[in-house]
Amino acid sequence: MTETLFRDDAYLRDCEATVLDVEGNAVILDRTVFYAMGGGQPGDTGILRWDGGEATVVDTRYGDRGAIRHILESEADAPPAGIGIKAIVDWDRRYRHMRMHTALHLLGTVLQYGVTGGNIAADRSRLDFDMQDTVDKDAVTAKLQALVDADTPVTSRWITDEELAAQPELVRTMSVQPPKGAGKIRLLEIEGIDLQPCGGTHLRSTGEVGAIVVSKVEKKGSRNRRVYIELP
């Protein structure tokens, strides 16, 4: 199992680690700052650097039994198992994902409908809502920006599977349920605004989101509205 340093501190940009295994062009480390794809958030990219070598990570995915696979460029030389390396995340890309992910939580509080899907990217992100109502882009943008400008603290904490089962209203995503069976589930809290299970990387405060705009709304069915946000 890879120790997930990004869960404890999303602002870590690099770490020292040991190579546990190499599976083709995938490197498994004992610990990492690289976020592995999940919950609509892409896996991190960056660099693995060791004495005498360096390789570019083009994606990060979960493997078996909690291992995190750092996917290298197809022709890259991988570090040998057992060696110490430095894992360096592409911070500019990661930080935009953090801004986007936090902003999507805010969007879900402005549009209080069930969430049927979503996707995070550095340039544009979206949530799909189980709704029939018309979305006023300008009005939603204004409400979102007000929540951002309030500069509200963002924190996380852990609860047990049993505690989540006793509070089913915390789960707003209709298409994806939080993973269960590990004994604990991570909650993301925007103080007084939002509280729900989430394993992604987020900001310390909503103010870091900066300028935000609802750029597009699509009707994807009689009960589905797809709402896009951008960071201009």
C-alpha cells in the first residue's frame, strides 16, 4: 500500500520515497504526493528523479491493494526497485485542480440538486445535476463568486462507515458512492457551507479559488443539466 501524503497535506509539492515495484511503465512507491485519479479528478503528472536518472509521470492511477501507479512516458527508463527517488508533482496543474475541485463544491451548494456526474480539468470543469429548472449563468456566477470572496476555511476530517450510514444526507452524488469497507471515510468541510465525503485535493480557503465564471449550461436530458465553470 502506498502512503497517500496528498490526503494529509494537498500543498506538498514533492517527497522522498522508495520504489517498491515497477510494472511495465508504472512505478509503485512506498509514499507519494501524486494524487491518483478518482472522483472525477485527474491523476497528477510530474517527475520522478533519482541518482543518475529522471522520468516524466504522465498519469497516476490506483492499482491493486492500495498501490498507486505512477505511469511513465512509454519510452522512459524506470528507476529500479529498492532505490530512493524524489517525486515532484506538476504543481501548476495540481493547484488548478484544487481550485476547480473546491469551486465545484461551492457550485453544489448554489444549485442544491442531486449530482449525477462530474469532471475536473485544469481549463474547464463541470457538474451534472438531476434538475429540470433553467440555470441563469450570471446569477449562479454571482453567487459562486460571493462564496469565494467570503474566504471561508476548508478542512477535512474522518468518520467511520457507521457514522456515514447514520447520516445518508451527507452523500449528494447519485452516480458515485464513497468507498466503504476501509473503516473510515474522509469528509470535506467548507465551514457553514458544505459537508460531504470527498477524497480529492482542495484549497485551505475558498478565497484561493479566485475569479470564477459559469461558462456554459447544457441540457443533457429531461432531468439533467450540465453546468461548466472556468477560471478566467
